[in-house]
Amino acid sequence: MRKMIFCIFFISVQFCYSQWVEVGHDISQYYKHIYIFSLAVHNNKIFAGTTSGVFFTTDNGETWEDSRAGLIGTVIKSVIVDNDVIYALVTGVPYGGYLYLSTNDGESWKYITPNGGANYLEAKAYIVAMAINKGKIIAISDSMTADSNLIAYISENNGENWTEIQTDLPHIGFSDMEFSGNNIFAGTSHYVYMSRDNGIHWIQKDTSYGCPTVFSLLVDGNRIFAGTSCGLFLSTDEGNSWKNLNIDTTNHTIEAIAINWDTIFVGTYGGGFYISTDNGDNWRNTGLTNYDIFSIALKGEYVFAGGNVVAFRAKISDLINGVDVKEEATQLHRPLYPNPTRDYINTTAYLGWQYQIYDLIGSCMQSGMIETENINVTSLPTGFYTIRFFNEGKQVIEKLIKE
């Protein structure tokens, strides 16, 4: 007798991480394997600067739309909102180091690279970092030669006109730049630098904490936060001294920092997402361990984290109080039927929710709003699928077999 062996492979998809809910999967309809390097909030929109351009959401991450009209280049290092103007810094070959702005809420983008000619093909500057405050832009350009100092470009009118200045900055790497009043602070591969004269002259600040590469920098009033591979450091005296805030990140670099009054949010490279509600005296890891968090945004009651698996969302109150969203989703669980199925599944329990159906390699095969008691799946090929139901921060994940 001939034996027949059937091998069944299931894909494991998990969208809830303690208090966190994955909300960026919609972007993968455009491109797979997107990283979110920057998040910024303007009015009701959240903008995401990704490895495949700029996207935005108006419903707290449930759905995302393309925002790349006029924007040449794919990898977006940073998105910055200054009053009603949105800026994007494009990085990466062959379109790297160029600036764009939008004055219509991301509907279209205008090329404003200093010394950039009519478009990126004529650009002679390669912007590595920028700081913006009330229409004033300080942009640092790579000199392209290791033995030359970096170049600064200054604009007082949103990039309409630029002044080129030779700085005394050595050829070093940049992570972030921020204004603090009339001063500028920069996180670099050689500690924190400060300039008092629009980026012409720079002073390397205290280096005694012994961790040179600054991966993230945030200025909040007189507080300067520097995220490194050795932890998070705080200075309240313009970087002349630093206090170790003692986050146990297990040697994972701190890639993102956000502040909301006394509450500090920190995203790490593979070590989780941390929160402190007492100005950094005590910390708690809220999840997302083993994921790389590159950006954080705060909007209303929510905090958003962007990383190497698109985006996550959590209620700030849930992170503070330790509410577990996964338990809430489990209580909402209703078994699918019929399952296996040939033509439909009953979705009465999820009326008004949205759904997405993924195949074994993670491609979204079908999606939409559930407005009737059944979803028609006759167009799906025979096989095994994962179906995701989601609504207002709640999610339920089920396996589906199509005959």
C-alpha cells in the first residue's frame, strides 16, 4: 500500500505585543519590508518617513495613504513639522541627501536642496542633517572628502534662499540636530556638539560618559537627551555634564526618544520600548522586544512606534497602567465558520470591523470593511491563510483554510 504524506505549513502572525497593536501593515500593500525611520504629527495626520517614501494616516494608523507626489527618492531619513510646513530629508543612493518641503499637508512636495540646482541631478550638496525653527533651516552637508570640514547651509525663508558657510566641524557622522533657543545641538559619531552662531563654529560637549556615538538626540527646554549604545543620558547645562538615566537596555542602542511632560518614551534597537513617568528615575519595558524601534510620535491619547516591522500603536494610559491589549482581543475571539470553507465565512461577530487576509508568504490577498454577515472568499486559491480583524485598536487573528 502506498503511503501518502500531507505536509501542512502554517505561518505564525502576531500583531499584539502586550499593550501594543500593529497598525502599519496597510503600508505593505505598497512595498514589503518597510522600515519607518521617522514619524511626525501635523493636524490630524501622522506622517511616516520610510524606506519607500512618505505615507500618512488620518485614522491613527488603521489605514495609510501614499504621500510622495513630487518627492524623488525612497529612503526618508527624517520628516519634520515646523508650524504648517512639513520637511523631508531623503537619504540613500542615488537620491540621497536632498531636502523637500510641503505646504499643503503632504499633498505634494517641492525640491529645496541648497546648492541643488533645478533637481537632484544637479545637486552639489549632500545633506546629512537639518534643524528647523520657525522657517529657519540649518542644513549640514557632507564635504565628500574625509580631510575637509563639513559645510553648513542657512535659510531664513523655508529654503527659498540659502547661504553657504564653511564650518569647523570635522568629517563625522550625524544622527540628529535640534534648536534650543538660538543654539543648535547635534548628535554625532563623536559625542554631542553645540553651535551658538548658526552652525559656523561648533564645540564638542562633555565626553566623560564615555560612549561616543549618539544615535538619537532630543531637546526639551533646558533638557538635552542623548541616546547611545551605553544608555540614555540627560544634560541640563548645555551638555557640560551628563547624568546616566540608567535604562537597562542590555547593550541595545537607543534609537528614538519622545517627551510628554514628565513622561519619557524610549525606543531601542532590539531591546524593547521603555517608559518613565518620573523624569527618568524609574523605567519599565512595555514590550516590542526583539524589534528595532527607530521613531516615536505622540498624538492625543496614543503613542506610535516606527521600526523594522512597520508601526505599532498603544494608548499612553495603557502603557502607564499596564493594561494588556492582548487579553482584550482574546475576549473578543469568535471562531470562524465554516472553516474549512469553499465560498464564504460568517463574520457576524465583526460587523463594522475591517479585515485583511494574508497568504503563507505574507501577501495581502483580500481586505475591506465588513458590512454584511458573510465575506466572500471564492476568489482565493486553495490553501492556508491568516485573517486579521481590527477595529479601534482591537485585533483578532484567525487561521483560515480555503478548499
